[in-house]
Amino acid sequence: MNNNNLKYLISRKDNQYEVVIGLEVHAQVTSQSKLFSTSATKFGAEPNTQVSLVDAAFPGMLPVINEFCVKQAIKTGIGLKAKINKRSVFDRKNYFYADLPQGYQISQFKNPIVGEGKVILDMPDGQKEVGIERLHLEQDAGKSIHDLDPQNTFVDLNRSGVALMEIVSKPDLRSPDEVNIYIKKLRSIMRYLGTCDGNMQEGSLRADVNVSVRLKGSKKFGTRCEIKNVNSIKFMQMAIEYEANRQVDLIEEGKTIDQETRLFDTKKNETRSMRSKEDAHDYRYFPDPDLLPLEVSDDFVQKLKSEIPELPDEKKKRFIEKFNLSPYEATILVSDIETSKYFEDVINNSDTKLATNWIIGELFAVLNDKNLEITKSPISAKNLSKLINLIKDGTISGKIAKTIFELMMDGDKDPQKIVEEKGLKQESDPKAIEEIIVKVIKDNPNKVKEYKSGKDKLFGFFMGQVMKISGGKANPQLVNEILKKNL
């Protein structure tokens, strides 16, 4: 998205303002059951079909911690290079929503399961470290549906009790672009770990965005406003842009900024006031009497550490060192775990440099155009590897390869069979190529004279004529060599 408005905003008045951003990311734990009950968590189920008596807060029902969710939270903490707290406490966060059956949310306050950590961002001008304040486990609320009836609100409790990891960043982000890269990196880490699928369309990843502005160079933070429940990176960027502009306008007019919670209206592209910002005491936190403090041993944590896969930063380093990729290429290829798997499957049997260029170039263009994840690629890693080998061994040219690539997308066809069926094999017989070159030279005597008089750029004309007559099948390298000799 275009951030020109924000760039103008923070550069006006002699470049005196900067925006300060902190995120509270709510990541749904990948788990088949909820945090304190055995109810299913499958997305898209019929309303109120995945609700136990615990989720619906029937009197006398007691929560029982889901050990798998605890493991997922600790794994995420390890992936964030964070401190794992061996003792954490579940608290009751008291507030009223129609879709919060208990009248409180079981969360963590002073003693979260994960402490301080960090995320490294690959920015265009170098790396930036963003601090993680904490990660705590909590249960999700239900869902209120307002657009099915003009007079009534419907409540779906399928999501009630689903396990969430709230990942709170330090106020280290300074632009919508940094937010974009931060969310994508966080999502990537969790997908590598298998702890959250990061699917924003299904609500698995959403964020509360804290925005303030201050004089550039000042160490004092401005008054922050929290924008609740933003469910796409694009909307986060738009909300930040609007909110930063709004706050600077207030400062320029000599008005004060109220600390408050705001909502982002995606239709009007603006934030609007929701309520005054709550502080911790407003929620009347106290330890949940139904849950004992959660204690984990060193052995428990060490076993989980041993299960951690190679993460994006480590994989990027390996790709650069082992495959001689540029930092830019490696960053793209490790950004998603499925992309990195696809890349390694391709290069297991083909040239690394060619594979890199074809995946980042042609394949990504197709996936972006069709809005597909790489797991839904119309061309398998096996067949792309075959195509690259046909280029490498001179069977086909790069130009012919692009034609074959397009034909492969219709049912993931074998490129070798396409070459045989369509007669697309590259012509690499020097005698056959020389015959074409002799004809081209004979048919263009004036161009030959001009070339020999010093117009070297005409070499491209002769190359083009040879390739045209050969139907694009002539080996370009051989054409180049033989044409130079004949001219």
C-alpha cells in the first residue's frame, strides 16, 4: 500500500514528528481442542456446535488446562528467543461482552508463560531488532453477529475458549512498512513451528495496534491510542496512517490526545472512538481460583527445544552459505516454510541458480496472479526440476522453456513429454545453425556492410533473424559463436 501520506505527515514542520507503534498480536494456537475444554476448534463449523458446558460457563464447570497448548506457547517463546518462565499464573480478566459467557476471560497478567524476546526484521536498509515484551496464554471470546437480523444480535460460541497466544511487542516499530514486515516475520516463525497457521482470513491472527506520535528525537512517548482487533496487514497499515495523521493534526491545533480505544472503519478508512482506554485495574485481575499456578521443569523445556525445527533466520544463513544465494533471494525463499521446502525439493535434482531465478521469477508471478499459496502450485517441484535440467543440458533454450512452462500449468505436465510432443528440442547442430546464418548474411548484404563499418549494434539484428528462422530453437550460444565467425 502507499504510505506517501504518512511520509508527508512525519516530514512536515521541519521533519519534527515520528510515529511510535506497538502491537498486541492475538495468535490462535494450532490445536484440535480448546485451552480449557475438549471441544473442537475446526474453522467454519455450524454456529454453536463446538461448545461444551465449560465453554458456555454452566455453573459448576471447571477448566482443565490443555497441555498441548502449553507446549505450543513455549515453542513459540523459544522461536522468539524469549525467556521461558517456569512458573506462570492464570488470572481472571473481568469485563462484560454478550459473547463472553463467564463474564470474565481466563488470561495471564503479572506472571505470563513467556517473558522478553526479540524478532529480527530484514529491512531494505539493513536489519532491525524489535523487542518482545511478553507472550501469554488466554482464551478467546465468542463472536457477536450483527448483520443477520435488523433488530437482533446473534451469538456464536464456537470460538469461546479457543486458545490464544497474545504476543506483545515493545514500542519499537516506526512505520506501517515495519509493521508489515514484523507481522509477516512473526507469522513465518509460528508457521515454521506449527504453533499458529497465521490465517488472517479465518481470524487466526489479528492485532490490537497501539499508535502514538512524538517530536522526532524525543525520548518521551506521546499519548497512545489502541486500535482494536485489526485482522489484515493492509488494514493495520491504513489504520496507522490515519491515526498518526489524526494525532499530529490535534497537536498542531493545540489540542490534547485522549488515551482511548478506537476501532478502524474499513469502509470509511478512518479510526473512531470506541471507549476510554482501560488500565489493568479496570479489569480487576485476580488469580483464577480454579487453576493452580502452571509450573514447568527444565527437562520439559529442554525436550521442547530439541523438537524446534530450523527457523527462518537460521535457514536464511544456511541458504546464503551453502547455496551462495544473495541475502535478498534467501529472505524471499525462507519467508514461508512451504516455499523453502519447495525450493529445496527443486534443487535436490537441479541447478541452484536456475531454480532460484525460476521460482522467484516465473513461478511467483503465476502464484501471485492466481492468488495461490505455493502448496497449490500448478507446477510440482519435481516437474520444475525437470524443466531446469532441460535448460541446463542444452535440450531447450530459456525462451522455449517459458513456452513449455506455460503448457506445464495445465495439469502439471511433464516438460520432457511436452518437448517430445511439440518438437521443441533446441537445435544444437553447428552445421544446421551455420546454414541458417549463411542465408541470413546472404539476404542482408546492406546490413552486413553497415555492421562491418562499425555499427556493432546490428549484431542483435542478425541474432534475431537467425532465431526467427529457426523458430526460436537454435542454441543461442552456438548462434553467437558461429555468427561472430561468419561476420
